[in-house]
Amino acid sequence: MIKVQDIVYCVFGAPDLDAMGAFLTDFGMVEHARTADRLYMRGAGPYPYINVIQKGPAGFVAVGMLAGSEAELDAASKLPGASAVESIDAPGGGKRVRVNGPDNYRFDIVHGIEPVAELPVRAPLAVNFAWQKQRVIDLQRPAFEPARVVRLGHCVMKYSDGDGAARWLRRTLGMLPTDRLHRPDDPGITLGTFMRCDRGQAPADHHTLFALQAMPGDIDMHHSAYEVQDPDAVHIGNQWLRSKNYVAEWGVGRHMLGSQVFDYWRSPTGYIFEHYADGDLLTSDIKPGDYPATAENLAQWGPELSPTFFDSVRL
């Protein structure tokens, strides 16, 4: 077993690189490099890319996860069905091991990708609370602009056996269960498990992967989620994407499990992309929770859940 430490990138197929590039730019990413058949999009953080779009049929291809060391990368190459350690032919170089997980999802375990200089992003807005004033002669005037993605935060995948997938993530990638969602009328039936990276006493996102129980015949990536600097950026990003006539899926609201202020959008290929801010951070000693999958446990506030939210819709 290894212990992955972060999520690095997602790889998607798309028949039209220009259309996906335009969407991801309006979503708040920046083109870092492009070839005849690949588009590398970055956030403001240190990774040279967090989304790779390769020309071809629309579909999810892979998720990249960070190995804690070169020794762990070598250990990953010894996992059942794993590739040998290979060089990454992409900006920043580095090495990877490809591992096929449950339902044939591809996980790239990566190490040694060279970082890039971070991009400027406006500072998070100071807030005046009723009993704590932080802003005096400091006016709120954020620009109307894309939400300025900082990093890829998590992915949600639909599995034929969500429980089995969560066990695989735990025993193969060293991830920890944070919260389990079960059927409201039958606590013995798992509908999904939020999994976080095991960083010991260093804080980790509430979830980096979510193993979702799929309906029969609906095995696919559900959504990928990208952190922005503050909740105002989520709201401004919502207005920006509406002004560009993209397809809104669900939001703006605040989740219960993870606490993120969220906003979901459909890309030109139909995959869901999420903006979020203000997510929970946990250490490895926090025990997992167990909750019924009710509307109240999906969102604290926000619009009613979209009826197509859990659909694998292609536009």
C-alpha cells in the first residue's frame, strides 16, 4: 500500500479542443501548453496543468494522484496490474505509474513534476462580522471576471460497487474514509463514501475522491471540483458563466459534508465541473461519520437539487 498525498490532474477526451478550451478559460483556468491533439490547462497554483484535454471521443480518461516520494512511486509499480515507472511526456516532466482501479478507472500515480510560478489572484475578501470588524475604509469592489481556479480539489466517480471501490482506495492508495452516505430507509446500503488523503497530522481536504454507487449501466466520472479563493469568487464565477450562456447544473449553495460553498456547471461534453471555496480540513485521527443520503445532508442551503445532477448527461 502507498499513501497518495494530493490530487494533481484529470484527463478528459473531447472532440473539440477549442470549445473545451473556451469553457475552461471562462471557468477560470489558463492555457499552459497546447499540441495538435492535447490541451494543458492550469490553475493559479504550482502545478503546470490540472486538466488535460485530449482530442477524441468525449469521455473521462484518468486522474493523477501524487505519490509521497520516489520510493512510493516505485512501490506503486508493484501493485497488481500496474505499469512500470515511466516518464511523463507533458509540461513539467516527472514520472508516473498507471494503475487500473475498480471498473477500469485509470489512476496515474505521479512524482517529480516540476512546479511553475504561481499566477496572481486577488486576495480573499475580508469580511465584517457583527461582532468582529476586519474591514475599515476598505471597500468591497471585486472585479467581474472568471472565478480564477487555484487548484483541482477532488473527483467523484460512479462505481458498480461503491463499497468495494472505497475499500480499494483505502488498501491500495492509503486513503481514509471521512463520511459515508447510506440509503435513508436502509443504513446497511452504502450510496457513497468520501475519501481523503492520509497526511497524518497535516491537514487534508475533507475528500479528495468520492466513491459513488452507480445505477446499473451508469459507470462514469460524475464531476471534478476546483478550489477558488473565497465564496465571493464562487458567486462571481456563477454570474460570469451565466453571462456566457453555459449550462448551469446546481448552485450556488453550501454543502453539509465538507462545508464547501459550491456551484456546478456542465462542460461542452456534458461532464460536470464544480467551483468551491471554504472546504473542511481534517487530520488523519478524525473518525468517519455515517449519514443518510437526504437533501439536508447534501446541502445546508442553496437551490433545490437539480433533477439531472446524478445523470451522466452528454450535451
